[in-house]
Amino acid sequence: PQAPGGPPPPGLPTHPPPGAAGGWPAPGQGLFAAPEIQHPVSTNLSGWLQAIFWVLAAQSVLIALSAWNARSAFQTYDRGLASFSAFQQWASADSLFSLMTLLSLPTRLALVVLVIVWSWKAHRAAAGLGPGPRRWGSGWAIGGWFIPIANLVIPKLVLSETERIATTPRAGRRLAADWHGRKVSALGTSWWVLFVVSGLLVSWSGTLGNDRDFVIGHDTWALHYALYTASAVLAAVSCACGALYVKDLSRALSPASIYGEVRSGIGGLTVAGTPQSTVDTWAQRTAQATDACEICREPMQPWDTRCPRCGKRRTATAPQMPPDSWTG
């Protein structure tokens, strides 16, 4: 035994464990608290959401073109050329525009569902970094979408808070700075503003479309098509911004980012930017692993229900939990 104040014996740690007096804060204590459970955002979920964004962007471009084509056909019919052939061309163009709009509805529904799920997953992943008290709980990531009028603002506020936490510098798997004052990206703001404006224009044009048959003046038809064209163009730009925003935020909350794993070369895997204790834990889990993920070959324990790197779900083969010394 060493006298008080003397150097520690060889082989013993030189720093107190987390939660010890004078050491790192225990889990749940303060801004720099070490997380107990990590829930990174699945790369599969992020990839599907980005794909849906790009699909809807392409569909929005087609809708804009078909709406403008229908407007041109209507103006040809309305400018003293009210022949039967001109009417047929207008009817065909309007039918094509209606078909393009109808085909986009399943994509829009899938996008809304995936954005809600992804928003909730991102919120939970950010919570694992130990940010401390937050203004928006995980319930707002889902419930905020279903409150009339407020759903134009609340979902973006929840995502902005998650973004601030995700982009804050870290020491291993803990935040290393205050996240409250960080700025949000212009990309995310552009996505949301254009999304809201596009939706409002669709609502306005839809109202005109419902009333146009009862209006003597034909200007309502032209305005209806013009509004829908502008809405579709804004929607296409919004989807492009949304896909890039999801890509960036998902990368900041991905398994590779949270666990400090980075690809090096072809098939290489290194551990970078993590405290020594985290590296030792990862090495110990690898040595004790009894299985590997069938997708990314990440070592897995019998009690793991998901791959810690790619999020692939599987059935646990053992009901017990890992020892406390392995949780980091």
C-alpha cells in the first residue's frame, strides 16, 4: 500500500472511476454526465428517409410541370380559341396534373410517417449524450405533429434542440460544451420554411379548385394552376434540403459518430476520439462477444437485441443483462 499522496501502484488506474469523489460526474449529474444507454439513429432509417425525400422531390418537379402545362392549355382555350379540340387538350392536361398529384399522395404519407419516426429516434439518440434538462421531451417529437396550427412550429423546435445537442463537441460519448447557445443550420431552417409555405399554397390552391366550377370568371382556374406550380417548386427544393439535413443530422447521431468508430481504408475499422476507458470497454466487449451482426459484422453479446453500430434488429439469445463494468 502506498502512503497518502503517493503514486499509485503499477497497473492501477490513475483517475477515479465515474461518479467517484473528485472524479467525473455520475450518470444524470450535470452537463458532462456520462450516458448509460446509447440509442444511435439507424443508418437504414436515415437512408430510407433520404430516399423518400428525393422521390418526392422528383414527383414535385413533375407536378409543377403538369400544373404549368394545364395552365397553358387553359389559357389557350380561354383566349378566344374555345374550340372543342382546345377544350380536349385542356381536359387532358388537367387530367395529367390530377394524376401526378394523386400519385404523390402515398409518397407524402410515407414521408410524414418516416420523418416522425426519425425525429423521435434522433431525440432519443441525443438524450443518450447526457445533455441534461431539455425543454422538449420525447413525446413532443411525435405529439407535436398532431396539434393544429402548432404543428407548423413545434416539430421544428424539437428538431432544432436535437440538432444543437448532436452538433455540440464531445469527449467520447459525453458532451464537452454547453449546447443551448449553438446555432442551427440554415439547411434545416430552409427545409422547414419551404415545407410550411408549400403546404399553405397547396391549401389555398385546393380551396380555389373546389370553388372554380361556380365562378363565372375564368381567372380562378389560372390562379389555381399558378399556385400549385409555385407550391410544387417550393416542395421540390424543400425535399432536397430535407434530404441533406437528414443526412447531416443522422451522421452526427449515427453509431459511427456516437461510438467513435471511423472507417479507415477498405474494410478497416479504428476507434478514434474516445477516452481510453471507452476503448477498453469496446475491446473487452469484442473479446467476450459470442456473435456478430449479419450486416456489418459488429461483435454482439447474447443480450443485444440490436446491433450497436447499424441498428439491425435480432432476437436476444440470453435474458441476462451485461455486467455493470461493461456498460462504460
